[in-house]
Amino acid sequence: MRNFVATLACAAALWPAGSVSAAAASGDVAAVWALEGRYWSAVAAHDDTAYRSLFHEEFIGWPCGQDAPRPKSWISVSTLKMGPDSPDLDQRAATGGRDLIVVYYRATDQAPQPDGSLKRRVRAFTHSWIRTVSGWQVIGGMCRDA
């Protein structure tokens, strides 16, 4: 019994206070969704400068079809070759706190095929955005075929 009480006391001492896990303000969530739109506009325009500005220097993401996560330098080069149009985004969920927001969505676009034709493609994305001194930036992400 004494061990149980000691364990419970330790767990209570380590449990984060309510103010530490403050919910994200709806304005912050809206701002991050707007940045997702800018992300895809930069991809469609093949605008490397605008695209790279959205990513934190420590970014690591797992691109669709890859066997491992990749750093910002790799993601930038490959993502700009994804396709000729901006996808339709289907926002699924967002969660987070004061300095971190994670978004989940599906993106539907037309993928170029080897013969030059286009084929409908649906992928699922998650991006983790952190608040920095210069604004929100993507710190992590993952893609999968949906």
C-alpha cells in the first residue's frame, strides 16, 4: 500500500498543470488552415521561396511513397514536383495548444502519369505547426495514400 501511495504522489507531481495544456484559440486554428492553403498555392506555383518559408529549419516529414522521413531540404525539392494543380482540401480535424497545432486533411488532385495523362489521386496529410517568433511554421508532417 505504501508503494501505491508513493507512486500516486509521484504521478500527481509530474502531471501537467491545466495552464500548460491550454487549448488552441480558434483564430490560431484558422490561421494555420489558411497557411495550409498558402502551402498548396506555393506548390502549384512551383514557388520554392514561398514554400520553404512555411517550414521550420528542424522540419522532418514522411512523404507519400517514401520508406523513411525526410528533412526540409529533401521535402522542398520533391514536393514542388507533385502535380500541375492545387488539390481540393478536405479538412478533417485540428488539435493543439497555445504553441502547437496539428491538422489532418485529405487532398484530392490530378497526378501526372508516365504517358502524360492525369489520374485522380487522394492523399491524407497531417502537419504539425509550431508558433515561432516569425509566425507559424511546419515542424513535422506525414502523408499517405488515402
